[in-house]
Amino acid sequence: MVVLKYVKLIFVFLSLSLNAEVSNDLFFKLEDFSLPDPSYKMHSLESQINSKLVVYYSYGVGCPITRKNISSIEEIVKKYHKNDVSFFFLDSFRQDSREVLTKEISEFKIPATVLMDQNQEIARMLKINRTGEAIVVDTSDFKIKFRGPIDDKNQYLTDKSVSSKGYLDSAISNLLNGKNAKEKYVKSLGCAISIEPRLNVNYYRNVKNIIDSKCMGCHLKQGNPPNNFFNYQDLKRWSAMVKEVIRKDIMPPWEVDPEIKVKNQLMLTPSEKEILFSWFETGMIEGEATYFKKKKSYDEESLTYKPEINRDFSSIYLMKDKLEIPANGSKSWHYELIESGAKSEYFINSLVLNSKLTSNNIIQHAELIVSKEKIENIYLLNKEFLPKKIGEKIYSIIPLSNKNRAIILNSKQLAFRIPKNSWIYLQLHFAKTGKKELVSTQLLGKKYSTRGNLREYFWDKRGRSYDINIPKNTANYTKQVKIKYDKDIVIHAMGPHMHKRGKHSTVHLIDPKGVKKLIFNGRYIFKNRKVYIFEKPIFVKAGSSMLIEFEYDNSLGNPAKIDAEKNVLWGEDADIGEMMLMHIFYKFHNLKDEVDFAKRNEIVDF
């Protein structure tokens, strides 16, 4: 009897030790990550800092257990959504596409945002292998405080009509009141998730071509720091940082929805992400260099990007004096007068900044401002600028690339028209590097005095609003503007412009019959500002309208670490002011309409 008593005590001790070990293994601080929902809006963990708790509920399309639990979790969402608790459904099934998920959300009225974890990286990080598991994260330290089912009603081989234990409700209530969850861990018995094994990959056979094609255009000696991913040792040295920015979906800097087909796509595909994460997690094997097939897009000796500049490019403007950019401070822009009253009409077919003079990581972006008349004090743009009055003077604002290549005007038959008597200004926006910089640059391009073989013009119709007033501590502020077109046009490219509170932008085309179609959709990161060229130009019939919506984040959850305690108005300073501007580059479908418009010499903006 005594022996049996001791044996029982040993089993109890081992059981407690095992549970403690499991608990410690399942409760840890989470690294930040970002995932899209089916509408391609991004949601990061750290952006939820406005809430006290974040709940991730493991879900999968077609799982009967989680479907039956929707009404139960809906009650909890309604109870706590005003109490600083954010709720997300997490779908880690590879086969659950955006279309399938959208249908599921609508049909079953899912009460929270569904995140798509198609690479299963977040399921691996959270150590999830079944649906129906709720994970509660405390945003004060981003540690997991509870994991388990919603209740004891609907689980694998269990189907009770009434719940006797509300695990999730109890845990949230206790945590909000400064207490620990009564039951920190309860095993969840939902549908099993097939987590795919890591791939057998190495640097030369699988990784190098991805890095070269998606990263090396910027991260070179003259590019954005870190300045060299050229070889195995350097990539391995920076692997922790590379892994982090991919998991947070910050890099490569490509924000447009993959279902919006645009040229020069830089976004990592799901298969490319799988290769990179497999390499990071399986020892970062180098492999044999003989497997590597070179795809040269840069000069291997100097490690500088080969600019896509044709030999017939000429100098349009060369900055005479170098600018001194301070290491810190608020000044982040500069205006150069390029031409004071054009003597005659001319055409620009391509434009590019010569970055042999200026490193990519100093000039963040640039624009060519073509004005109807002289702007008496263009620096009023930065201070008390009366935007509508200035806007009435501007013909075009042409975005320029800082990556050594033209981003819009690369066709032999398309051009921007510079009207006679135009005043042209070069606007430069700088990124601080942490030390004083001396900056100079040169504007290169193709300039024609007559139309010649240039069949069509490019026009820039800007969807914009100056009426911006974003309330303080507001995470999802939206602003809309509508444009109407009275002529048939063809849109070639679009480029949103906001500042540090910019979050997302969409454009819907509404045809004369009222049929609405999404033609642009993308998140926004200020330092990665771009213009996106459509693979197939978009035809817009006369009588159509365009609904443009921008979303802003003026809260503590904004990753740009802005001051969220003040309302934000329109303004040039990216730290304290905001903008709403969508460049829409198009040509007239009918030549007669184009010629008539050019003769009227009107402002394209409204």
C-alpha cells in the first residue's frame, strides 16, 4: 500500500511537471508580424497597441467545429469589443483562397476580421496545429496569457447543447481586471491543420535568385542600407533582419494588391516566402555555386544598379550647388526652379534622376511641378500655402523615381506636354540618414521640341482633397473624393500620395450604368511611395466616375510612431501634416479630344 501510494505521488509529480513544461513552452512573447485580410488590408500585431488584449482564433473554411462556435465567439466579441479587446480569426489553411474566405465570411457572418496565413508562418510561431484555439495576447508585453477553446460546448467528438465552462470569456474578464486567467491552458480539439514541412533549400540553388531579383535593386553600395546582400556571408549576417522585415511584410517595398496586375512586380510570392523561411529555419545552407544561374541586373564589380537609361537621354537640369541636409530636424524638402516661362511648347518622353550624383537612400522621392505661372513663394507650399489657389495654377505634378530608372515615361510614343510659358520646379523630398549629407542631382530625359512621332500625350488627373481633418487617436479615418470623366480615356498608371499617417487606398470605377469595379487597391507606407503601371491599360467610358478612398491611422498603433495626440490637417510636413492625392496618368481615347483639350491649355487638376 505504501509503495502504491508513493507510485501515485510520483505520477502526480510527473504530470504536474509535464503540464508546467508544456505551459512554459506555449506562453511566450510574440515577435511582430503582419497578415492581410481577404480585402488585402494589412494587420500587424503591434498596431493593436491601442487595445489591451488581442485575441487570435484559429479557423478554417469548412471546419464544422469552428462554424458551430461562431455564435459563441460573436457574443464575446459584442461583450468586449468596446473594452479595448481586438479580435481576429486566423486561417492557416493553404487552400483557403481570398475568394473562398470572402464567401465564408458572408455566408456565416464571421464577427471579426479574418487574417490569411497562407504560408503558415504565424501558425508555426503561435504553435497552432488545430482550429478552435483562442490565443489571448497582452499588448503591454505582447506575451500569450491564455490559450484554449472558447468553451466546452463544441469540440472534436463533443457536441453539447449548453456550455458549462466559458474559458475564453473568463480569461478575458480576469486579464482586463489585472488578474491571471483561472485556466491558463486548455487543450483545444478542433480540426487538425496540416502544417507543411520545411523545404530542402540552399543559398545558391534556391535563395540567391530571389534576393537578386527582389532586393538587389535597392540594397547595393549606392542604395538603401544595409547596402550589400551580394554574397552568402553578407545575407547570412543580415538574416535575422531580413526574416523580420519579410514576416512583418515591410520588404520588398511593394504595397499594391497582387490581384491588381501591374508591371515590374516586386512582391514576394507565397512560394518565394516559403523558400526563404525554409532556408532561415533549416540552417541557411550555402550549397554549390554551380547551381546558380546568373541574372545580371547590376554591376557585380561595383555592386551598383545598372540604370535603365538610354544613350539618347540628355541633361534637362543640373543642380549647380550642393544642398546640405542636416542629420536631424524638420527640413525634408527642397524646390529648384528649372525653367522660368518656357519659350515654346515642348514634350518630355522620359525623366529620371541621375543617382550617380545622389545616393538612393537620401532622395526619398521627387516631383516635377509644371505651373501655369510663377509661384511667387513656392515655399509657402510648406507653411501657410493656400492649396486651392496654387492648385489652380498647376498643369501637372510628375512623380520621379529615385531608383535610377524612369517609372512612367518609357514608351517611344507617349509624352507629357509642357505648355508654352510654363514654370517648372523640381521638388525633392529627403530621408535623413543620421549624419549631415551634401546632395546634388541631375534631371535626365528625352526632350522634343515638336510632337514628331509622339502619338499621344500623358495627362495627370489628380484625385485630391485639401479638406483633411483627422481626429486625434483615430486608427481608421477614411476620406473619399469622386472624379467624373466626360471623355473616353485610357488609364495607364496610378500612384497614391499620403504622408506618415497614410494607411490604405482604393479606387473604384463606376461606369455610366452604375456598375462598380475595383481597379486599384493597396496599403500605403510613406517611405515606399510609388507609381504603379498597369499591365493592361484601363478603358474608362465617358460619363463614368471614379471613387477614391484613402484611409489614415492617427493612433499609437501607427508604425511610423507619429504624435497621435493632435488633430491632423492638410500640410507639406510629413510629421505633422497629411495629404490626399491620387495621381491618375491617362491618355484620351480619341485623338480629337486630346487635341481640343491641348488647344484650350486647361489645368488638368480640379
